[in-house]
Amino acid sequence: MAKDKTIFTCTECGGTSPRWLGKCPACGAWNTLIESVAEAGPGKNRLSAPQGYAGLAHAQPVMPLAAIEAQDVARTPSSIDELDRVLGGGIVEGGVVLIGGDPGIGKSTLLLQAMDALQRAGLPTLYVTGEESGAQVALRSRRLGIEGSQVRLLAEIQLEKILATVEATQPAVVVIDSIQTTYSDQLTSAPGSVAQVRECAAHLTRMAKGTGIAVILVGHVTKEGALAGPRVLEHMVDTVLYFEGDTHSQFRLVRAIKNRFGAVNEIGVFAMTEKGLKGVSNPSAIFLSQHSEPVPGSCVMVTLEGTRPMLVEIQALVDSGGPSPRRLSVGLDKDRLAMLLAVLHRHAGVACMDQDVFVNAVGGVRISEPAADLAVMLSITSSLRGKALPRGFIAFGEVGLAGEVRPAPRGQERLKEAAKLGFSVAVVPKANAPKKPIEGLTIHAVERVEEAMNVVRGLD
């Protein structure tokens, strides 16, 4: 059998070269040749065979989609509820998960805890570390309080040795920490290069699909926070998870960006403790500031993260800003803040053109949905007037440029979550008003921004 050889492929035109060149010989683009592996074929001119593609391979059987029996995906819980929530219920046989995050955020800690729980549940596991020695991983396990763990450990970065070990030990779940340190002997480039990351991830994915072994890849991130390496890495895997949070805070968020076996944009909330990461069953508590009395500039909203409604406090501070006022938002879109201030002035008569406006989502959470619009506007108005909103007050709803208040998805679940946590007054879009009253919750349904402002003034 002919040995595979290394070639260099242009990312612009797809042309190839037997060696690296600064300029593509086909299209003339600079710095577009990347290393790849080409499988050797029976002849150098095989595509020009008179019989066409039939001379290269045998035709494969096909069948209509309706004739294929669909089966439910079996999941294995990891015994860490918040991680299982993000994964869609647990680890899927043959699934490939990519988890990324800033250095020191807790990726290795969480995965070591999960692997220990799976091993104790009877599943054979293998933890492949390329960044630490076995002694360092053992030290972390003792620090986490999981002495006596039977998780099998391999300190290796060569792909071929890793695949041989997996074939020999037959684990059910494999962790590769990390994909950027893994390299293949078939390529001459350094570990972490585009070609190495793509090739190693492709081999591990094929191994997972062919054997049914679940593979979890740890990925580095760039300075901008995106996963390092080629974007095709995210396309190849089944699930992409991002670790979010400030390393100076004890709280961490794990967010699902892609999931072929579950809901996307689902989040899991963890607290970093001396014994590792612990799931937070009621995340609304960490996103609500504890005030003994209501304060101006604070409004609570109900946001939706995947399938989970969460209460988040929106804080605003309006102060005199002089000739060049500042608009700053943390956890919210700053461009949308400028739009909301214009709507507030035009349709509600609240002017902030000479004021500095600062808006913050408490707890470090990032809110991307437009349902936060109404809460942001009410918190700004509250700070400008110097009057606090009533105790137990919540609001949510999207605001349009014409001043209309549009409904938010799954409004009933948001209201029930607020009532469950003891909130008593809600300002919501008219389309989200429930047909049946919710016990303990007084609901004011509005259609326009000015109506919402009048309701708040009437509650003073």
C-alpha cells in the first residue's frame, strides 16, 4: 500500500504544491498554502481515466431517508447536573465535544471531576494530558478531594500513540487536553498549527464515529476569546461549549454554542470552590444584587438562556456628562443602548443627551436578547429621576424604533419564574399577558414605551 504524502493546499483556490511557497503558483495569492496529507492513489493521472470516477471506487448502496429507522440518542449522565444540562442530558456515545475558555477558567478541573464521576459509575475512561505531567494531574485530583480515583491517565501528545492506546484500552469516554498540543507524525508542522489541529481533530472524530467512543477535546482561545485554530474545528465536532466568567470571580458559565444532540445557547452555572466546580441550582440568586431597600437605577428582568428563565438585575447610572457624554454598557450591546436612549427621548420625553449613561448586567452575565430593552429603559429613567422602582418589580420586552413594546418568547415561563421567586409587580408586553392570573403577581400589560413610563410613575 502506498504511503500517504504531505502536500500544501491553497486556501483560496484549492491548488496544490509539493512544497511550501510564499505565493500560490495557481492563483498568485500570498501566504495561503497550508500543509495537508494526501492519500497516495494507484496512479498520478487517475482522474483522467476514461471510465471517470467509476474507475476510482465502487458505487455505494443508497436508500431513501424514509426507510432509515430513526433511533433516540442514548445519553450517559455525568453526575454533574449543570454540565448535563448544557450537553442536552449527558454524554452521547460516539459524540465529539469541544470545550474552550480562557486559561485558568476551570476546563481541566471540570473535566477531571466529570471523568471521575463517570469512572465511579462504571464507565471506563481515559484522560490524555499534553500540557501537564501525570504527577500534576494527580496533585489536582487530591486538591479536588477525589483521592483514589481510577481514571486512567496518559501523558502523551503524539496522535498515533494516543489512538493506539485508545484501541488497546477501549475506554467509553476520552478527554484530550488539549487539541492544540497534539500532533501527528504525518505532518512536519509544529503542534498547534492549522494543519496539525485540523488533521488531529479529523482523526479523533473518525475514531469516535467508528468505535462509539465519546471524545472531549479541550481547545485554547485567542486574545479575542474565539477558539484558536481553523474554524473547521468547530464544524467537525458535535458540540461546542464555551467557558465564560472572570477568573477573579467564583462564578463560571458554560454555554453551548453548538449542539447536534440538544438545545443551543443553554448555559450551566458553576461556583469555583476549594473542592472544584459546584453546580448552582438557582442561578437567579447570583445575578440579583442584595439591596436592603430598593435603590434608584435598578430594574430586574427575566432573561431566557436556552430553556432556563433567569432573573438578572439591570443597573443604570445617569450623571451629568458635559459636552461629550459617554455611553457605556457591560453585558449588553452598547449600540443598542444608544438606540434605546433615542427612543426614550423621542417617544417618552426623557432626554439624556447631556448625561453620561452607564448600564451593567449584574453578575457578569451577558444578555444578547432584545427582551432586555424595557428593563434597560426603566432603569435609566429610575436613575435619572432619582426614584427607585417598587420592591418586587420586574419588566421585560423588546422595544422598537417606533416606541412599540414587542413580546418576548415564552413570556408565560418568565412570569412563572418571577412569581416563584417572590416578585409581585410586572410590566410586560400586552401580547405576553397571561389569560389566567398568576397567583401573587400583578401584571401591567403595555403596548407603548410611554404607557410603561406612566405605569411606573403611578406606582411611586
